[in-house]
Amino acid sequence: MANAAGAHGVSGAGGPLFRSMHRPVTPALFVAFAIHAAACGGGSAPPGGPSGGASPAVDATLGPAGGTVTSPDHHAVLTVPAGALSGTVGLTVRATTQAPLDPSVVDHTVYEVGPPGTTFAAPATLALDFDRNRAPSGVDESELRLHTLAGGAWQPVAGAVTPRGGDATGTVGAAGVYGVRWIGPGASCSGPHDGDFDFWLGSWDFHQGNLPVAGNEITKEAGGCLVEEHFQDPAGGRARSVSLFSRADGRWHQTYIDSAGGRIVLVGGLDGGRMVMFSGPNDRTIWDPLDANTIRYYSERTADGGQNWRVTFDSRYTRR
């Protein structure tokens, strides 16, 4: 989805530069991104998180009798059974952004249980509350599970369940980083629409004007079910997206995130050889394959219900 983040018209260090040239954005989205970036600290841990200094040193002090620890934002609860701790420990459960950029993770559900090195002789239970609207688009809520970050990769937590409309819960044996993530498609995809977006696969230079300004790698993953994007600009700004043909509604969905805190969801499908996805009724993003090695990538807006469209961002990909 190299478009929504890239053309957000934001400048600055790290990720914002690539947003100004990679994803077209409407004024409303720009405001949302500005607010989101400010709230998230532009990719750093939020105030009171593991790297914040304003909150208390511990969230709860527990001993052999066990008990519960609730995160300061009340969206995460750790329940420690009796006998899990041999002595008194000051425990923390804090929201953190110190995790890999991954569009399959439900936004705002990554928490760190501390202090590091803490283990539980009897499994503790971690429950993470989440907003279904912040999950990857096009997937069923029942496919979301509690995961732990191990060796830089997300792994499902043993005994994880996700009651519909409830928290994602699972048993945990130690301190660490946990989050709610999509488990991925259950089977390979070989339907008539699963290849609609294959023209975007490959290694690309992203252009605005005559010179390439960034690179993008597009791969097919998960048995052919997912089209995954890895975008990076020379200043170090990064973006990722996951696109899939959803069995839930028969449309293509793309969930895009970037290292500056931006998030965009697009929904649409193939139209006359072009992939056309909408962020709302008046804004759409288009991938138009001009030939095997060139894709025009642009966004449009309508002010009359779709009778006429005005180009708001224009760029192209050239195959490496």
C-alpha cells in the first residue's frame, strides 16, 4: 500500500520523510495521522511505558499468594496464581511500541510484562482488551490470538483464546512482550481472485518525478493468501502492509502501517485491470499496471458522489 503512508505530506526525521512521498492522503487522514503520531510519540514508547519515566516503578507488588496486575491504561490484566512466585516481586504491565512493525498485529495491543527475567512457577494468565476495528482488515475476530515476541518474531501463546467481543487471553510463563495478532489464513489460497494483485509482486523503485526516491519489496506469503509490502526510504522511514482477498465479504483489504505511527485501511478490488481500493466513499487509491515493469500509483478524490474524480497524488513504480 505504498500510497497512503507515503504521500501524507509530513516532514521530519526518521519515518515522516517517506510518508510525504509514499502514500497519498486526504486532509482528514493527515490530521488523524498527526494526532496519532503525537499520541504515540512518533514511534517511541508512550509516556508511562517501559521507556517512560513519569509513571510509578511498579504496577503491583505480589508474593507467593499471587494476585492481579492491571496496566495503567486498564487494557491489560495479568493474573498470577498462588505459588507462581517464590518471593515478593514488583510487577509491571505497560503498553510499548518496542516491537517489530507488523500489520497483522492489532493496533495498540502490545504490552511488556516486567521486570525482565521474572518467571512464574505456575502459569499466569494475561488478558489483553482490544478494539476489533484496529485489527487487520478483512479477517475474522475469532482468528485473533495472544502472541509473545520471541527472538524478534511473534509466536502464539499456549492456550490462547479470543471470545467474540471479549479479551484475547492466554497463559504466560515469564515476563516479556505480548500482543494480539492475527494467526494468518488457515489454508492455501488458489481461488479465482487470489491472484488479482500479483502484478504488484517483485522488487520496485518508487518514483516521484524522474528519480527513484525509495524501494519497495512485494511478496506473496502464507500459501498464496497474502500480498505483503516492505517499504523503506533513504532516511530510514519504513512501512509495511498486508493485502488479502477476504472470504468474509469477497473484497480485497489492505492494512498499512508505518514507522511514524500512521495506519490506513483500504477496501476494494480489481477494476478493469487496475486495483482500486477506497479509504472512504470519497477517496480511493489506484495501482494501474501500465506494462510488466511499470505501475502508476495514484490517489483520487470526488466531491460529487463519484461522478468525477480529481487526482490528489501521482507516482509510479518501476521494476528493478
